[in-house]
Amino acid sequence: MSLFSRKTKTETETGPQVVLAIEGMHCTSCGLLIDDELEELPGVRSAGTDFRTQRTTVRLEETAAVDADALVSAVARAGDYKARLTA
């Protein structure tokens, strides 16, 4: 996916969200790869990964039916990363 086609993220986005803890990131580029994979999933509005906190916030569409396994699998497709839902 090209950086020019990335979805626009805003701080004011509303809707359901899921926070994932990510292991294996080495830099901000790792976060961009993870965001790109997550944003390809149907029902995902946006993803924002923070390398410093090792967390990704995934914003979902209001009526999205995205399960945790799909999110974890998308993170693994981005590279040698492991994800888990935070409590």
C-alpha cells in the first residue's frame, strides 16, 4: 500500500476502538507497516501505532464485526510482530 493512499487519521474520530499491545517493533516504520495491514481489514476505520508505547489503537466502523483474531493476524502479516488485546 502506498503512503499516499493512507487513510486520514484525526484525533476526533469516534466509534468503537480496540487497543493492541505490540511486541517486536524496532522503529516508527514498523508502526506504519502495522497500520497499513490493519487498515486493509474490512470494518477498520483507522489504526494508529505508537512505537514509544508499543501500542496500536484501532478505530472500527460503528457496525463493524472485526474479531480479535483478524486483528492479531493482520499485525503478524506486517512483519515479525506479535499483538495481543489490552484489558
